[in-house]
Amino acid sequence: MAHELEEPDFALQEYPGRELHDALRRHRERHPVTPARFLGQPAFVITGHAALRRAFADDVRFPGHRMYQASFEGAIGESFISMGDDARHRVYRKLATPTFRSRAVAAYEDESLVGIARELVDKLSERIIAGETVDLVSGFTASFPYRVITRLLGLPRDRENEFHAWAVALLGFRDDPARGIEARNELTRYLAPIVEERRANPQEDVISGLVQAEIEGRKLSNEEIFSHIRLLFPTGGETTYGTLGNLISTLFSENLWSEIAGAPSHIPQVIDEALRFESSIAVLPRMSASCETEFEGVTIPPDSWLMFAVAGANRDPSVFESPDTFDIGRTSGDMLTFGRGKKSCPGMHFAKRNMIVALQVLLERLPALELVDTNAAIPRRSVLRAPDALRVRARR
């Protein structure tokens, strides 16, 4: 299949609202794997659900670690998502990710998540009662996931506002290497004395768990702990921030905010459908193997960019009936939002609990809101998709 470069660039195009989904539908209807562009380079986008499931599981043709090595490993350092599929990767993943198993997440939620959400929402509530318009992005979605991560790690609370800036800089290493390295160094200097203190005096937090973890006689070094935390902030924080924003945007655009506030038992179903309907990682960049390969009848040159279009697969009509409809009664759960295979998201349980608790507290404290700026609330971009602002006020 010859490259046709008339398509907009998935890294550079804004793709507000339906524009992204319409573009992915056109690709999917043409073929499950089609030519595209990414960062000005020829690429392929995989939009069909069955094809994307196979691609996620194919670590030979589409090795999951190569994109991370090429994009932000230089700032974050080596981590389990940038390692190849070998025994070392399996041991490191077992050492680094046990905190995000569902049992640990459930225990943390009861003690901390609700309290963090209420801290933020109560500040907004005071302003809304006073008649102000507030932005739920700057006031809640951009803060909540970072506060959760810092407290889960057991970090001091005096610099929580800096973590978002560090996370963005780490993710943007490819475009601004100097700022990415600066953020890496600032975060590492902040973490170093804390990690040493936890080695001497372990506590009930994630850093202590990382320090104490041991498998097959292997423990994590300080640098491995640093790289895991440097990875956690941008991947866990930014994706949850975007997904929460998309969720809130969707509820307002579908006129469901007050309805769900009156039926809080539906919140888990709302979260599942929101993760399918408008994912924050709508298009996940990957790289192909270093040799020519064929996939779905398409010849893919060595070292090609692949766009794993999760948003396209999650709206594939062969899997989801009326896929462009937000339906909280939907029973099909085969969404690909968290990926598949060995590089699937280990924090999926934690991310869902964050979203459930966040929405519960927002609806409990602020059940009667109206959206003021509908244009700013539209989700934008494809790789890190989120609304720019969610300006709301008390419903009049």
C-alpha cells in the first residue's frame, strides 16, 4: 500500500471533538491499517478493533518498548516499559508494579482518595456558592491525580504543584530535551533524600515498598526507584488528568451531570463507558521492528511509526453497537483503552478507582452545575487528549 500523505498529522493536528473520531472512522472504513503521518514522518494508523488487538499482542513486529526508548527514556531513564521482553524486564516489572494491583488500590481508596477529592472540591464549592465561575481543569482534574500520587508515594505535600510541570516536561523530552533533563534532575534531587530516609525508616507508602521489594534475590537500586517514580508522574498523572477532563466534558455535552448526580450507583458504568467513548490516549504511538514486516496485508518498512488508534478501535461498529452513542447501559466491555499484552497498563485498577472516587465526590458536592464555555470544554488532540478548560457555575 503506497503512502498517501494528504492526511493531517496525528501529532500536530488539534482534532477537536468529533473531528478525531470522524478521521479515525474514515481510516477504519478504508482498511484496518492505513497510511498516515506522525511528527511529519510517514506512519501507519491501526484503527480496526481486531487488528489492534493483534497488534498489541505482537511484540515481535511491534515491540512495545521501542517507542518509549525513542521518545522519553532519555529524561525518565530505563523503566519496565522501555525494556525489551526478557527475564530482566519480567523481574523489574514484578518489583516495580505490585502497588497498583487491585487489592492495594482498594485499601488506599478507603483511607485517602475521598479525602483528597474533598479537599479540592470543597474549595471550588465555596467559590461556586459565592456565584463565581470556576474551572474544573485547573481547580480539580490537573491537581487531583498528582495529589493522589504524591501521597501514595509518601512525599511531602509542600511542592505538589510542581509535579504537574515536571511531568509535562518529562513527556515533552523529545521536543524540548533541555527542559526534560532539567525536570529529571530537579525531581531526582527532590527524591534522593526521601528514598534514603525510607531505606533507614520504612513507612506504609509506595517508596518504602519499592525500597523493600525483593524477587529472586534482586532489589531495586536507587536509580531504578527514581526512574519508576519519574515514569509514574507523567504516565499516571497526565493520563488520569486527561481522562477525568474527558469524562466531565462528556457528561455535560450529553446533559447527564444532574441525572448521574441523582443516581450515583451508575457511576462505575459511567466510568467504563467514558473510558471507551473518549480516552485520553486516543492514539498511542508505537514503533515497528527494525526489519520490514507485513501486517493485515500491509508492508511496513523498518522502524516505522505506528499509531495504535485506541479511539478508533473503541468505536468499531463490528464490536460496539451504535459506537458514537454514549450509553451507560452498554454491556460490551472489550475496549482497548488500557492496551493488551505485556505492555498493558499496570495501573488500570488504580486509574479506574481514581475516576470513580473523583466523580462521586464532584457529584455529591456539586450536583447542580452548568457549563459556561462549551468550546473550551471540547476534548482536543490525539496522543494526550483532554479539554483545555471546564468552566462551570451554579445552575441558574
